[in-house]
Amino acid sequence: MGLTSGSTGRKAADEGLVIRRQSPEDRVIALAGNPNVGKSTVFNALTGMNQHTGNWPGKTVANAQGRCEYGGRGFVMVDIPGSYSLMAHSAEEEVARDFICFGGPDAVVIVCDATCLERNLNLVLQTIEITPRTVVCVNLLDEAEKKKIRVDLAELSHRLGVPVTGAAARSGKGLAELMEAVAALTDQGGFAEPIQVRYAPAVEQAVALLEPLLAERCSDRLNPRWLALRMLEGDDALLGLAQQYLAAPLLEDPAVREQLEKAGLLLEQEGFSQEALRDEIVSGLVRQAETVCGHVVERADRGYSGRDRKIDRILTSKAVGYPIMVALLAGIFWLTIAGANYPSQWLSTGLFWVEGRLAALFGWIGVPQILCDMLVHGAYRTLAWVVSVMLPPMAIFFPLFTLLEDLGYLPRVAFNLDRYFKKCSACGKQGLTMCMGFGCNAAGIVGCRIIDSPRERLIAMVTNNFVPCNGRFPTLIAILAMFFVGVSGGLAQSAGSALLLTALILLGVGMTFLVSWALSKTILKGVPSSFTLELPPYRRPQIGKVIVRSIFDRTMFVLGRAAAVAAPAGLMIWLMANVTVGDMTLLARCATFLDPFARQLGMDGVILLAFILGLPANEIVVPIMMMAYLSTGSLIQMENLSMLRQLLTENGWTWVTAVSVMLFSLMHWPCSTTCLTIYKETHSLKWTAVSFLVPTAMGILACFLFCQVARLF
């Protein structure tokens, strides 16, 4: 099987998807499946791409496409969001359903989990109702074997009436057989007799009234039986899409309307309301899945998940689950703090050495001094600072975080936090988006797509910034070390910093709960929705893939985005520090203007201005402070934290100032990248503004109250 990387197209759940064929002969294959069945792993293995996969449900929240070749023919593989059903209870399920129904794929591959096949067959049966061009890929056969579960693939294919293949995608087994089945299916156009789910007699009679008429009008583009069921359910949004797809006003067709009224009357006489009809359809799918699995799945050991359940009794218990969660968080921060010091220093030395060489090169080729200062000592120096401060901690934090994700621990965190989010009328899945926000708040915003309810999704976006991202860690860690732990270095300092940082982050989590509750009682009123959170099996992390994926998919992506805004920000900061108005620079004038207000918050004008100018990247907040205090024309680098502490105390810093700065850093406005991501996700300036103003107001309020209490005592 020849695999080649192809063009990638990513579209949000509410946008259209443009299929990118390299040849008109390319076949389009939709790749669907329940969350956490290895669907994206199959996609990566077939296309040679590196779509991020993880051991928790809901990773794929957008469409991705890539290309592979098999038997001399090209296939465009479209990885659609993981869905438990095609009845569209969420934006992701709508995307999956609409692409399968109206996206015109030549075939649909449904990836299933061999360890829990019965639950997965719900999606398989719904897909077969839509199209017979379906291939079932039973993945994770290696895990099923360990748990002494055997799946009779031949019998499963016989009972479903569609091709079935087995795979262990993480090791690449079974993928050639999968593509062989896909190629054969697209050549012959589908199996002749796929399984047909049978419902209650009254439902079958109602469907029989509509199906012949719809068969004439669908022209093989949609399954008339499936469309009849949707018309009986009264799914107006879906029917509107179907009419648009068929270019036929079905609901205005007199013959169709007449039969639809007869069918509705028949169901009503038999006691089937629309809600009861939906229940019967779901029940019919469940009954059929049970029947099929009863003949194809054998379990030698009924207690195969006993180990996972024993571990879950510990990790999700009220008594020890939370201490373990906090301890793991503190451990990750300690490893990040202790491990990043020397690499950051080495990287800084190297990058600032390059700065000297660049300045010499500019002088040698005759570049005017002012232009050299702007580009080298302004834009480049800021960029070098951001890279040297961000890269080492991220290169440690992201792999550690990804290991927990790959292990399957993150859904347990969401499970533990769910009851508290429910009390706030929010969604427990917000716990997963919070975890993503530790690395980058913009990533946490994108992750909010896994939350089904629009109201709860907005709550998660507005409160996302209360969890500090990687860009704010250096500021928080430096202040903790200088004013509360000590700057002597060693194990005690790093451990103390990690513990205090964990306490500060728990405060941010508490603010998330508080503000979520306030929003749900005011501008985002509502009751918490129910949701299914699958606790995946514990899996041994693939260390090599975890490191590569976390470095290239996360670390370099976030670093590149920060670098793109750091250089222009450095240029602007250099101009403010070197352009004078009267006898003061613009930087000094702005700081003086902000000083009275900042004093009420326990800070000064320089600190507040540094936060404002740090909007593009939080990493440059402390360097801006140093530049303003020393009245230098560009960012400077202190040799150690002792010198920095001396500079800050000489400019009036006390422990009150330090706490105020940490509180404001924890709660102030999102960075520009996060704001842009919020706008892209919501398409609303109003909600972008709310997401900017709410944490800012809370930061101002927290600092003001703390400052007043501190002054009293």
C-alpha cells in the first residue's frame, strides 16, 4: 500500500468542507466512528499525516482530510468528528451526519472499538440506513485480545450485509485489508442486501406509505426508507437540507404531503407521538445491535475490565481522587520548573549571541543605525526573549501533559470536576478544555467545540482565561521565587515554587466555578445539560509518538504563533521607548498616566502598561517592566533573579505588589491570539468583548479588594 501525504483541509464544525482532489478519479471516503475508537489513528496511518489523537473522547472537533493511494488509485480520506449517533444532538454529530448524507462520499468507513462493539454498532446501523456503501473497521483488536474478547468478523459481515475488516491501527495491522475492502466497494457500488433495522409494526406501516413516493424522488441520492423515518420524526432542519440537496420541495409535494398526513394519523392512532417515535427508533437500533453482538462477540472473561474499575475507584473517589489530581498537577509543574532553567539560559545565551552578530552584519552592509536598532534591538530581541522563555517549559510541559492524555487520565479529571460544573449550571466537559488551556488558552477555546450546548460552550469560552497558560507561567514562577520562596536555587526552591503555583492555579479554577455560576444566573441563564462522558480504557502511552506529537503539534505550533506577534510587538515597544514627547518617552508618559489607577490595584503605572503592551504575548510583560524601570531603549536581560528582585524593590515593589501582580496575571484579559480564536469560534464581536471584559473586571476587582485589605493590616 503506497501512502502519500495530501492537502489538508480543516473547517470548523459550522463551516462547509471543500474536498481537495489531486485527480478527478480520486474517491472520497468519509472516516467516521464513536469518539476514542482510534479513528484519527487510522486516518494518520493511511494518509501519512499527523492529526492529533488522544485517549479521551472528542479529540476530532473539525474535519481534516488527507490523501492515500492503494492499487494505483487515489483516495481522499475525510476524518469527520467522532459521534455516538447521527441523530445530531451536538454540532459534531451534525457535521458527521450532514457529510455522510449530503457530502457525496463514495464510501463511509466506520471505525469501531472491538472491546465494546455493541455500543459502536448504533452508529454503524444508522450509517447503513443512509448508505449501503459502508465498510466497518473493527479496531483495537490487540486490546480486545488482551481482554480475552473475540469478534467473529466474517459472521459480523454476514449479519450486517457490508464488508467488515479488523485492525490494530496503532501498530498498522489490518490497514491494507481495510483499503482493499474500500477499493472493492467503490468499484462495485455497495452490497446488495445490507441489514435493515425493523421497528414496531405501526412504524413499519407508516414508512411503507412514504417510501415508494420518496424512492421516485430521491433518484438513488438518498435512501428513501431513511428519509421517510426522518420525515415522520419531524426533523425540520434536516428535511430542509435534504430538499436542498435533492433540489426537490418534498414537503410541498401534494402526494408526499397526503401520504405523510396518513402516516402521521396512523402513528397517532397507535399511540406514537413524535417523542415516542424517536424512542422506538432508538430502541430498535439498540435491539438490533444487541442481537448482532450476541452472535459475533465472545468474552472468555466477563470481568475483563476489573483492573480499570479498581483504578477508577481510586482516581475518581471523593476521598483520594482530588488529592491525586492536585499532586499530579504539582508534580508536572515541578518537573517543568526544575527542568527548564538551564535550557532556557543556554537558549537565551545563544539567541542573544546571534543578536550581536546580526547587529554587526547590519553595520557592515551599511544599514542606518536607527533601522538596525528597530529591527535587531527591538523586533529580534523581543522575539529572542519570547522564544528563550517559552520553548524550554513548553518542551517539558506538553509531553508530560500528553502522557496523561494518552494514558486516559484526562477524562477522569473531567469526571471529578463534573459535579462542581453541574452546580454552576455548566458542563463537565469544560474540565477537559481547562486542561488544554494550561498549554495555550487559544487551544482551550478550540477545545470548547466538544461541548454540545451553545450556552455552556460560551460559558467555557468566557471563563477559559482563568486557567493560566504557558505564557504566564514564567511571570508567576519568577515572582513566587523572588518574593516568597527564595532565589538560591535547588530542589527546595523548585518544589516550593511548584506548590505555590499549584495553589495559585487552584484559585484560578475556583474563579472559573464562581464566574461560571454567575454567568449561568445572569446573561447565560439555563439548566445544565446532560452529556455522555466515556471513560476510555487505560492504555500504555507510546512514548516516542507522544514526544514527537507534543513537540511538533503543540510546542512548535504555539511557539510559532507567539513569535509571529512578538516581533511586531517588539517593534512597537521599541518605538514607544525611543520616541520622546517633550522631555519624556511615550512609554514613560503612558506609565505616568496609568499610575494613579494602578496604585489602587496594588501596582504602578509601569506594571499596568506592561500588561497592556503584553497583549500580543504574555511572555514579554516582565521584560517591558525592566525596560521601563531602567529607562533603556530596548528590552534587557537580567543575569539572575537576585538582580531582578533588587531592581523591583528599588522601584517600590513589596510583597503586596507581588501578590497583586500575580492576581492580575492570573485573571486579566486574554492575549490577542486567544481573542482572535474566540471571534473565529463564535463569529461574534459581542462574545469576544465579553470574554475580554469579564476576566479583566474580575482581575481589577480581586486586586482592588486585596490591596484594600492589605492596607488595613
